[in-house]
Amino acid sequence: MQAIKLATIALGLILAFDVHGQQAVNIKKLSIKISNIQNKGKTLYVGIYRAGDEFPEFNKYWKNTKVTTIGNEMTVEFEVPYGDYAVAISHDLNGNGKLDKNFFGYPSEPFGFSNNFKPKLSSPDFSDCKFTFSQQSNSLTIKLID
């Protein structure tokens, strides 16, 4: 009987943590609405970053998703624990799998950041685009810059 109790407790502990050692009960859905989508049938790359990640470097995100655009607005969701994050989005119009830039290094394809941050002379820092995902703040809207 004691062995069954210990096995049940051990199973409960295993199920309470995900593969990264985070408590699964803290994983919630973060909803990101993307607006100002101008081209249908193209790929949107949405990356979510934590402090310490190489924000906003393309392909250096913590988690990502890619979706094919079907309208002027779309919503994507991430399952993440509550915390501080930043989001970078690129709209790959030519299908080459990257965010193209002009001669001066400014994106030549639509892009966007959390907090609807609009860069002026350089890429934003994490702190420019940081938001806190919590029970009270579980969604955001990002308008693409074209």
C-alpha cells in the first residue's frame, strides 16, 4: 500500500512539471492579434522573446510560430507561463524565409513589435517592446509597419 502511495505522489509530481521544469499549472494562453496585414497568402513569422534572448534577431526567439495570412487581421496564440516578454513579427512577402532589409538596414517587408514600437534609427531593445503577460493582461495587438 505504501508503494502505491509513493508511486501516485511521484506521478503527480511528474505531471505537474513540463519538459523544461516549469510548473505546468502556470502555462496559459497569450493571444496576439496582428493587424494591418496587406498581403494574403504570405507567411507571417511571429517570435516571442524573454529577457536575455537575442531580441529582435530573426530565428533567435524563444518560441515562434509561422502562419499563412488569410485576411487583414489574424490572431496567434502561445502557451507560455506568466512573465515578461517581447514580440517581433515579420511578413515574408517573397517567400525566402527571412526579413529582407534595404541598403540602410531598414526592413523592406512589413514588420511589427510588441507595444507597437516603431524604430527610428536602429532595432529596438527588449526594454522598448517588453510587456508583462499576466491573468489581467493576457492579450495584445500589434499593427504591422509597412
